Amino acid sequence: MTHLKLFRSAFLDFIDDPFYESEENSVRYIPDGLLVIESGMIKDFDHYDYLKDQYQGLKITHYPDLLIVPGFVDTHIHFPQTEMIASYGKQLLEWLNQYTFPTERKFSCKEYAQKIAAFFLDELLKNGTTTALVFATVFAGSVEAFFEEAYRRNLRMISGKVMMDRHTPAYLKDTPETAYEETKRLIQTWHQKGRLLYAITPRFAITSSPEQLKLAGKLLTEFPDVYLQTHLSENLKEVEIVAELFPEAPNYLGVYDQMGLVGERSIFAHSIHLTDEEFQRLSQAKSAIAFCPTSNLFLGSGLFKLHQAKSKIHPVSVGLGSDIGAGTSFSLLQTANEAYKVAQLQSQSLSPFQALFLATLGGAKALKLEDKIGNFGIGKEADFIVLDYQATPLMALRNQQIYPSQTLSEIAEKIFTAIILGDDRAIRATYIMGEVAYSQP
Ligand code: GUN
Ligand code: ZN
């Protein structure tokens, strides 16, 4: 049994959705637990006292006074936009033209894409994000660079080549046919290679012709287990232009629906200005939304109606997205912080457990990966993080009480302070398949 890896600490994960179930029925908190990993997978997980005899004599990595939670899942992010984070002063369409497109042009060079992909993955791990749904650029080489780097690190990542054939500078344009052929080749090479998965990625309805969207739909029928990611209803001007470009469609989501792009593995970023019918259609199709609060505030896009998405009658699966480079932080703690404020501005409250759920099991469910990641279920992949809610002097002052907390309300308060005050400094270490992938110096 020497090949086993054992971790002892306080643990918290979710076994159900705290938007629909009580905290008692959805949160699993073990003040002194033992996590047993074999070949990167969770073999056992329970109270330390229950398991200790069974694993006697084995080396244990002990994190007293810290909290182990599942790795964060970022459901919307652009790796090539890492270097243009914090670009001043514009709303979506001007921001795309002024900053985004010129930046993405640089990724025609594969070596450059490799350099940024490595930086990007370092940054994700430093922030505790272990899985992400990632936009590359229109250049197939940028997708290859990303997948190669993620494969080398044994990460569970989803990405795809951006399809864009109109209303965009010539240097970023593909055609319906080249997008189809290159996407097909990339799916055949990368989908299900190691832990990697492919997402068909039309940028949004403005930058793809109807012919290109139709071919994206054809690819989805040819490869039914790949994902579809795109942007939906982020900005009012964007919604207006889409209505002009697609006068036949009943609404923005209808454009994608008519092309066969609205299904169980479809993830729509933003989805701020949706009609009730669009919410209902997403619910019926079992599609998911990536809620990107830092980006939505930064670009002045609007307030996502989380409470409507999480309605009991027409529930839509929701995950958090950092949406780098329109988003302002790689940290899903900071993203959850802004999600809380977006809810507050609509007189809603997002509880600490609901927020942490969105960053973990909720994200895994949005990506239909809850059988593989998202909590400490036996048989799942052991991607997890070690959280320190006394990471800074201010956090230590706020959380003076010594560990471990015993009750759910005590732990909820600590998690809330980690969300509001924490960021990468609160991530003591990040583990991928039971191996250290990042740890604080
Ligand atoms: N809509 C189309 N492309 C983009 C993008 O790169 N970022 C954001 N936030 N919205 C988009
Ligand atoms: Zn985006």
C-alpha cells in the first residue's frame, strides 16, 4: 500500500446543490478528515478516526488549521487574453476592436502561444483553478500550444479553435470550410487525449456567418460528445446587431438553436439580457451558463440574473467564469466576491456555500464532468486545493478563532471571508491527481 497518498485536514465539499437543498443536505464538512488517493484517483474519504486503523503506518501529509476543498472550475476564460487584462475604458464591441483582436493576432505564432499558455496555466494553478473551459484563438496552432502544455501537466482542460469568418479584421478571419476542417482535425487529435476535451468554439453570432454556424452544428452531430462554447447576450448593442443580422431568429439564443448548437454540452458565456423564453429553452436543453461577474462589471455589460437561472421551475446549470481578459481576476474567490455583489445589487443574496458550490461542483456540473471532478466522491480524480483563511494579516485578524470549526455556520463565515478578502494568497497549494502542482514558497 506504499503507493497510496494520504492527506489529513479539515475538508469541505458538496454532495448536492445548495440552491435547491438545505445546507445540511448539500454541504459535507469534515473537521478532521482523511483523503486517500491511489494512482491519482480518490480511493477513500472519511473522518480520520474512522479510517486511521485501516491505513496505519502510512505517511500522511497533514494540513492542520487549513481547509482542503475541490479544485476550482472556471467555466469561461480566454488564454490569449492574459496579457491584455485591465485594458481601460471601453464596452464590449469597442474593447474587442481596440484591444482584443490586435492581441489575438500575435497567436498566429505558435511559439508565442506556447509561452503564454505556460504562463496562463501557472496562473490558473496558483489561483486554485484545476479545470477550465478555455477559448484559444482562430489559429489552430494556438489550440495545439494550449493542449500540449495542459497535456504535459496532466490537467483536465477543455478548449477549442475560435471560429470567426466575418465582422472582424482580415488577419483573424477563417472561412466556414477551413474552420470546419481544422476543428475536425483538432477534435481527432486532442479530444479525450489524456484528460483533455474539445469544445467547438464559434466566437459569437456577430463574427460567424450562418454558413459557419451551420457547419459548427454539423460538427456537433458528427462528434456528439464534444462541447460547444460561445458568447450569448452579453451587451445590449451586441444583442441589437444580432437581431439585425438574423432577422428570422426569434431571439439571440434562437440563432444558435436554429443551427443545432443548443444542447447538453453547450456552455453560453454571460447570458445577461435573456428573455424568459431563452432561460426556459436553456433549461429544457440542459445547457449551461458561465456567469462572469468581474467581466460583466468591468465592461459595464449588466447584472446576470442568477436567481432566475437557478429557479426551481426552469433550472439552468450555472458555473463561474473569470472571463480573462475582460474579467479582472484569475481568482475564483474574487469572482465569487463579485458574484455576491451582483446578487446584492438585485436584492438577492448569494450564500457562502452557494458561492463555493458555483466555483466547484456547480462548475463541474455545468461542464457535465461531475462524474470525474467537483467533489471528493470515491473514484473521482484527485484535483484539490489547500485553502488558508488566515493567509493575510487582515484575514488572520478577521478569523482569529483557532481551528477547526465544528459547525456549518462557523465554517460558512470563514468561507465568506475567504471569498471577500481572499485571492491567490489564500491558496496554499494546488494538487493535480494527488500530486503537488503548485505550492506557496
Ligand atoms: N464576445 C465575443 N468575443 C468576446 C470576448 O473575447 N470577450 C468577451 N467578454 N465577450 C466576447
Ligand atoms: Zn469571453
